[in-house]
Amino acid sequence: MELIRLNEVFARDGAQVWARQNMSMPLRQRLGLGSTVLYTARSPTKETVNEDAVALVAVRHDAAVLIVADGLGGLPSGDTASSLVVHTLTEQLLAAAASGAVIRDAVLDGIEKANAMVLAQGSGAASTLAVVELQGNTMRSYHVGDSLILLSGQRGKIKFQSVAHSPVGYAVEAGWLDEEEAVHHEERNIVSNVIGSAAMRIDVGPAVTLAPRDTLTVASDGLADNLYMGEIVEAVRAGSLDQAGKALLETCRERMLHPQPGLPSHPDDLSFIIYRPLTTPGRQ
């Protein structure tokens, strides 16, 4: 357990983990059959540690997994919970890569194992989790809590969006609240499903085919709490991934530090991974 706590930046066998990090700018990484830009840092309004953790795991040359975990603020050891979740899942995926096991099984087993380990800490810590499995040009999502998984096309069409496991998230899905009402709702940060709960459940999404210019965004709630979905899509749908990452970061920081009437502003730790398949195999 101590080894996991100390591995705040971890790289091995095609896996990279960033926990408790405070990046100044998004980082560009090649991954599998695509390219990513990732970012993770604490809220600009706090001095305590970043409670998010992110990871990229290359399972095979054509298969990879994106991971974002968000330790719950207000509970003890949120950073420990998210770090433990990401490292446990990463180790499970590396074992699957070595043995040739099915990625889906490794993801589900890794989440179950992480939940048991967080519960065993006995501290009351908890974390949300968003995971995307990429195989060739197909993605499948797995999530627990209210972290975001969003697939959008170059023209701005939303092709897949995860449903937040929260009263507000369910109300939006049912049509009882619109996005404007939800982002300003006083109970927006209440989460009904977390890792670190005996009642934890895993929401498994459908297999979705990625078009060559689609963009996949996986993020902690620090993104969706400060930008509307349309703003996220507009930032990532075209242009380079570097431009997309910079746009998300700059707009979120501006909203967190300088609230404007009518616009969302909820200072929080912020983590995101933006992924695009390569338009021509073998070329960046």
C-alpha cells in the first residue's frame, strides 16, 4: 500500500500514471492508434493537494485504456483513494497485457478490486472513476460517479455522453432539469455512486465506433462544472489537440478565478484526457 502512495508519477510497460500532480500546461502523448493531450492539477483557489489522478495504458499496439479518477473532496484522503484506484486498475491492465486476457474483464476486475481496497482503508475515502477502453476504432466506456466521458464529431455532434451518477445527473437525463439549471443547482456535487462503497456499481457503455476525426474527452467534474457541454464540444471538435487542451484549461481557470454572472463557476481540481484516432495509421 505504501508503494502505491509513493508512486505519484509512474511509468512502466506502456503505462503512465499521474497522481497528486499540478501541471502547468497540458501534455501531449501518443497512445495506441491515436494521440492524446492530458492535464491534471489542483484547483487554482486552493493550496492542498490535487485529489485527481489520471492514467494512460497501452495494452497492445491497437488497444489502450484512458483513466480519470476524482477523489471526493470533503472526505478524508480523497487523493489516496483516486491514486489507489488508478494504480490498482493499471496493474490489472498490465497483467492482462502480459497474459493476453480480455481487456473488458481486466477493467471490471480492476474496478472491483480497487473498490475493495479503498473500503479496506477504513478511512471513509471515496473516488469517482471514468474509464474508456479503445480497441482499433471502437470505444467502450466504464464509469462510477459523475466524471465525464464525451464523444463528439468534427461538426459538433455528440455521439456519446455518460450519465452522471447523481440526483442532478439523473434529473437531466429524465428531462426534469435542463443543463443551465443543473450546472447552477445547489446539489450538483452530490454523488450517488462511488468507489469506496459496498453498493458500488459499474456503468458499462455500448461499443461505439470512432470516425477518423472524432474527439473523445474523459474528465473529472471540474470540467463539466465550469463549461457547458456545447462549450466543451466547440473547444475540442476541430483544430489541433494542443489547441483543444489549451482552450479547455484557459476557459476553466478563467471561470474558476473570475466568476461572471450567468456562467458556471465552481473551483475544483481539474483533469482531462482528450483523444483522437490518427487519421492516417502510423502518422501523427
